Amino acid sequence: MFSLLIIYLGSSGDFIKVYLYILFLSKYGKDIKLNDLSKKLALPLKTIQDALKYWEDLRSFSEKAYGLYSLQSSRN
């Protein structure tokens, strides 16, 4: 758990914003779309894409069909 905290603390502030907003949307079963994230968080689409790639690489969540994302229930 401590190593996860260090990874998150070392993350870009924008990347953390993206992660937390996806966590919020997932909690309520909402669709997660790149353009919506960009508009709601007032971040460029490129930043959203970079953040998603970063979190995917850490296996925090994965891409599903049609540009939607889902959080992983546990880290491997």
C-alpha cells in the first residue's frame, strides 16, 4: 500500500485529477469518454490521453471498447 501511495504522489497533478474523476464516475456507473473528461476537467485532450496511458501502464484501469474506461478491482 505504501508503494502505491508513493507512485500516486509522484504523479502529475493533472494525471491525479483524471484518475480521481474517473474514480468518481465509475462509482456511479457513468460512461467515461475522453472528450467529456477534457471538457469537465478543462484539460487538453492530449493531457487526458497521456494520463490514461500512465494509469493503464500502472494497471490502475483499463480501456474498454468504444473509448470507455473501467477501474481495475485489484492490482496484479
